[in-house]
Amino acid sequence: MELYKSLVKRKKYLVWLVFVATAVIVFRLTLLAPPKVKVVKIVRRDLTAQVYGNGTVEAKVVVGVSSKITGKIVELHADQGDQVKKGQLLARLEANDFIQLRHQSEAYVTKSSANLDMEKANLRKARANLVLAEKNAGRFRALAGKNLVSMLEAEQYENIHFVAREEVARSVAALESARMEQTGNRAGLQFARSKVADTLIYALQDGIIISRELEKGATVTPGQTIFSLADPGTVWVKANVDESQLKGVAVGKNALITLRSAPGEQLPGQVARLGRESDRTTEELEVDVSFFNQRKDFRLGEQADVYITTASRELVPSIPSAVLVTKAKTRGVWVVENNRLKFKPLTIGIEDRRNFSEILAGVEGTEHIVAAPPEQAARFKDGMKVRIAP
């Protein structure tokens, strides 16, 4: 009986001993075990460096089609969204008063032409009279010298000659006055005709009507916009790019444009112009990016994203950008060597928008690079033991 009790006690002791040993092993394999980490390796990829900018669709050339005169709109031949050609009639203003003014000016020109013809005839008559008076005065001057006629009679013909000469001068002046009158009346006619022409509003260039500001029956004043006309060939995106990202951005660089109305479509473009003054508040610079293909269905003011290509390289060593960490203001990666962590500073090249970064220097290419969440990476230390997760 005593032997049985002794065996039972020894069995319980062995069970507890096995339990404790098992617990210690489990504890060391779990809570005290080195943490598992996922690793990646360097892969060669084609990388492209792009700079992001956000902006709106605008047109470099937007022309306000307006009137030179005050008048009532009686016809409109175009509306918002219409594509028009240079010289196309867009609107007509009431022209009755100007037409009457033109008729009056035409009558004045006709009258002045008749007056001019009359003065020309008067001049011809005066010159003929002058020739006759000059002959008579000479003849009677000779006769008076021979005492064949009296001096009084000779003086009378001299006086007639003088009067004829003055009449020619008067006719020349009258003719010149008639010519000036005709010139003035013709200028008045041209003015009247231009006023009639000003009642017709034409497109100044090819383009698309962006907006129609006035409707039929409205009274327009000089300079007041009736239509806003944009040239589709000058439509571009005015994008704002952070000053810190401007390196490599230059005129002629290729770009991709994404419009808010077509979020899944990337349109090819090119940097057309760079601003020279940054916004002092947002610290951004305006960069104008034109479309490669002319846009016909554009909407001015539409939100757009642009990605400007500043550099590209083929098959370069790269890693996911997420594995990069900053330690003491130095960018690098954690690598696993002999199951221990080691921080290696890196020289980074192109950082692709797909979240891959080019490695220029710092690693050989065969390392196991740790890919850990930021909160886990923040606890890493050099020499720390880890296990590579399968």
C-alpha cells in the first residue's frame, strides 16, 4: 500500500515536471523567440521619376467678342458650345438709324460731286474769259499807244482783264473748296458705312463659344462682351507644383494628364511654360502643361492632375519604397545578416510613382531587406535577433 502511494506521488511529480518543461519551451518559442520579419530582395525594373501637380483646364487664348457701338441685339447666330470659323456671323444689331445715316451721306457725296463738276465748268469759263480779256487789253493798249483810241477805253479793257484774272483765282479756290467738301462727304459716307458694318458681329478667329453673355433684345454697349471665344489649340492645364519637386521640370518634358471627368484615362501632354513667380503662401509654382492632341470637348475650370516625367531609366536595381526607413536623418534599409538586423544607409535615385525606388549605392544586391510596418521598424536595433518569415 505504501509502495502504491509512493508511485502515485512520483507520477504526479513527473507530470508537473513535464508540464513545466513544456511551458518553458513554449514560452521561449513564442514570447521570448526572436520576432519574425518578411524580407524582399533587390529587383531590376524600368523606373520613371514623375512630379505631381494639381490644377485646372484653361485656355491661353480666350477672346471676348464685343460690339464697337451701342445697339439692340436683333439676331444671334451662335450659342455656347458651338464651334465657329473666323469671319462667321455671330450676331446682328439694329441698324435702321445707321442705314439712314448712310443714305444721307450718299446724298451728300452725290451733291458734292455735282458741285465739283459745276466749279470745274466755272473755272474753264473763267479761263476762257481771261484769255479773251488778255487779248483785248493788249490790242487796246497798242491802239492807245498810236492814239487810235482813248486811254480811258484802253484802261477799261485793262480793268476787264484784271477782273477776269481774279475770276480765275476765285474759280480755282471754289474748285478746291468743292473738292474738300467732296472729300469730307466721302469720309462721312465711309463712317456711315462702317457704322452699318459694326452692327454685324463676326468671329475674330476659329474657336469654340465658351459662353453667351447676352440674349436677343438686350442692348449692348461698346466693349461689352457678347460671346467668349476660346481657341481649342491653346487649351492646357495650369498646374501647381510644389517648389521642392521642381528639379528636372523643364519646358518640353513629357507629362500625363488625368481629368476629373475621366479618372481612368491618362492623356499625353508636354510642359509648355513655366511660371517665374511662386505663390508665397502655398510655395507652389504654376506649370502650364499642353495636350498633345487638341481637345474639342474641353471644359474650362475642370480639375486635372498632371504627372511630369523628369527622368526614366531601364532595368535598374530597385526596392519597394515602403521598405525605406530614416535613421538619424539618414535614409536606408534594415537587412538580415546571420539572423541579426543591420541598418545600411542607401543612396536613392529615381523614386517611381508606383512606389519603387532606385538603389544607386549602399547594398550589393543579394541582401535580405526587411519589409516591416513602421510601428515594428521603429523598435528595430542593430544586432537585434530576428527570424525570416517563410
